[in-house]
Amino acid sequence: MNFLNLCVQISFILIGISLILVFFRILVGPSNEDRIVALDLFTANGIAFFSVYSLFYMNNIFIDIGLIMALIAFLGTIAYAYYLERRLLK
Amino acid sequence: MIEYLSGIFILTGSLLILISAIGILKMPDLFTRMSATTKASTLGVSLTLIGVSLTWLDISTFTKSITIIIFLFLTAPVAAHAIGRAGYFDKVKLWEKTLVNELKDKYDENTHKLN
């Protein structure tokens, strides 16, 4: 087992723990805005997870998933925030 | 040699991601949570992507990684601004130890414009 393999395994554990913690915030978040922030962070962690997974699986097609996830996360966050703000306008 | 550099980049990036996840769990307030997530997670994802593309040493992977990093750096502040604005108008509860609220009584509640 070389050094890079060890680093990939450790970073899988770290990113997995952080995904669980962020998902806990999505479940319990007191307001809807907390849930949206947590969802945004969840997608960012997903990008990092898939880029490390491309090293684990030795196939660099997995980087493309990060591109799509970054685009969709931004659009979703902006749409939710716009809806939450416009809902209060009189 | 480049293997060690890449491994150190990946480890630092995942540690920063873990720090931002702990921040979103432990911070007391929506706005402090946003300050923990936007900074640390952007830097963590960027370092992880740089480490991964250092291992591949491939022009297409490098271009995609740089594109993702530039896109994250452009969009994370915009998204945080939009959520913060929505949360302020939605009257999300501030932390009880908050000292300064400079926007108080400066916005019109009905039209969401500055007085």
C-alpha cells in the first residue's frame, strides 16, 4: 500500500463523516434557510467525494460529475432563496 | 515525488471539509453557520481537486478541475448573499449574544428596499 492509496482511504473516511454531519443539519435545521445552506454544503462535499473516487476507481470520467453538481447546486440554491424572499413580498 | 504532494493536498482538503461540517453543526446561528461553510468548504474542495488533478497530470482533467474551482469561487459568495438576504427578511432568530445589527430599521418590510 503506497502513500497515495493511504491518503485516499483516509480522505474517504473524513469526507464520509462530514457528509453524515451535514445530513444531520438538514434533518434538524430549525429554519428552512439552514436546510438550504446545508444542502449547498452537501453538494460541495459530493464534488470532493467524487473527485477522490476517481482516484480510487482509476477512471477520470468521474470529474465530470463534479462539474454538473456544481452547476445544479448553484441554480437550486438561488431558486430556493429567491422563492423564500419573494414569498414575503406584499 | 508528485505522489506525496498530491496526497498532502488531498488530506488537507478533506480536513478543511470536515472542519466546515463541524462548523455547520456547532455554530449557534444561521449567519455564523454560513460564514463557516462558504469559506472552509470552498478552499477544501479546491485543494482536493488540485490534488486529484496533480495525480492524473492530464490536460483534460486539469481543465475540468480549474473550471470547477473558478465556478465555485464565483458562485459561493452569490449563493451565500441570496440565502442571507432571504433569511434576514424571513426574520431568522439571531444569536442571543449578537451585539451589532446594523440593518435594523433600515429596510422597508413590505417592499424589501432600503429606506
